[in-house]
Amino acid sequence: MNLVVAFVLVLGPTIFFHELGHFLAAKAVGVKVYEFALGFGPALLRRRGRDTVYSLRLLPLGGFVKLAGMDIPEDEDAIIPDEDESSFNKKSLSQRLAVIAAGPIMNFVLAVVLFAVYMGLVFIPPTVQVVEPGSPAAEVGLLPGDVITEVAGEKIASIREINSIVARHPDQEIPITILRENRPLRLTITPRLDRELGRARLGIGMVEKERQSPGQALYTGLRQTYFVSRDIVLSIVRMIAGRIEPDIAGPIGIFQIVGESANRGLMFVVFMAAVLSINLGLFNFLPIPVLDGGWLVMLLWEAARGRPLEPEQKGLVQFIGLAFLLLLMLFATYKDLARLSVL
């Protein structure tokens, strides 16, 4: 797969669905959306709906929404005053929190769907992963990566079937057919009786993955999203505590990771898109001004003090947050270049 295409396929939808979350939540609570854009840069297509301008832009990496009360539309004559009922600032605290949180939440929803697609479509046949030295498998030349397709004349679909057939032929020669680099190879092997286990073995460790039903895939997608999110959060906590060295990826690092996934096929790109979507969702929940997490903290702080921050105060907070993000981006880029031995 072309690397640039893979990068667009991974990064584009994760950012787009994030903005889609904000858009849908804003519409649901009655906030006027000036514009919903797919991509960035100059507009290639623009279509005006009843309340919103929909645009397709030159760079297909993400998108954005412009909300009344938070953003300024391109047509400044269309600005809605803060007193208008469709302004973001006129909505209840819970409604405003929902609009802000919907973006990162949509990233987690996307991750569940992508993981479910991966689990439902990807099939890995019984494949040799480890060959024990001195084992029957080692003696006949089995190698990691060999795919076992037939044992003792029986077609194979799972590791369980292999173990069952082998167990019935202790110390007996049996034919075995494998695929090595997509070429069939027929061997003869003698399963050796393991007296401690009480059954015959070939002396190999294997890996497989069966296609899951839609229901199973969705459940696995939910679990996978939870475990990946948990591991990322724990890593962040360990970095903050100084227990592990900071290890974050910037644009260069993400490009490299996507490239490695693209070399392994479309389904691995889907898997990586799910992981990236979780990262984007968690990152946006960080309590840093200009990020969604920063907006959530600001809204809660204003509610606790009983009045909104002054525009000058908001501007200063946003400036500090933006400066911090720029420094973080520079640090991530430095780490990317160091990993590539450029620095």
C-alpha cells in the first residue's frame, strides 16, 4: 500500500470522526454550527444547508466545526450574538460539556468499530511461532512462519485439530503438509510422547486467529479498546512519575508507524488506525487549554465560581496552552529524529 495513502487513511478518519462527534452533539442540543468541513486548506466544494455550510477542503487530513459562540464564520455578517438561544454560551452546563466531550468520545467509538472490523475479518491460520531445539519439529526442519495445512491426511483449520491428531499418533510417522512462503511442502514427522504431559507433541509453539462473528467482534472490540486505553494511561502516569523515559511520537513518528503497518497489509492499517484513534481521544481529554480536556476544566471552573472568565483571562489561558502544545510537538519531533538517528 502507498505510504502516503495509508497515512491519509489512518490520520484522516480519526480526526474527521473526532470533529463529527462535536458536530452531532452540537446539532443535538441546538447549537448553531456555522461550518462542518472535511479536510483543511482551501475549499474545493462548498454547499450551504439550512443552517450549516458543508465544505470539502484540499488537505484530506481531518476536519473542523465552527460553533456559534466559540468560533467566527467566514461570513462575519452571519455571526450569532451570545444572547441568541443557538449560541454555545446560552446552553446549560451539561449540554456544553456534552458538546466538548463528544469529540474524544467519538474517537473511542471509532476504535471499537475498527477493532471489531479487524477481529471479524482477519484470519491467521495455524502458524508455527517457536520450534523447540531437539524436538521432532526441529529434526524435520520446521521453521517459524510455516503454516500447517494438513496432518496425517486430514485438513487443518485450527491448532486444536493439530493437537488432537498428533495425540493419536505417539511415536508414529505421519505426513504433514505446510506452506512455506506460500509454497506447499510435504514432510514426514514422528510425534514424540511427552511422559510428563501424557501425550504426544511435535515440539512447536503456534499462533492462530479465527474470524469472529459480528457479536463476538464487537465485544472483543470493546475489550481491546479498554485494554489499549488502560495501557496508554498507565504509560502516561509512569512518565509523569519519572518511572519510565518520556516516549511520545510526533508527525514523523506516526508516519513511520503507519508505514510499517502498511507494509503488513490493509488490516494492520485498520488496527493501527484504531490505536491512533484511542491516542487522539485520550490526548484531547488532557486538561490542557485549547484541547477538549482544557475546555471541560474551564467550563467546570466557571460553574464552580459562578461566573465566566473574562475574555482577557481566557485568551491568556489559551495562549499558555498553545505554547505548551507547540513545545510538546517540538519535543516529540526531536524524539522522532533521534529514533531515526538523524540527530
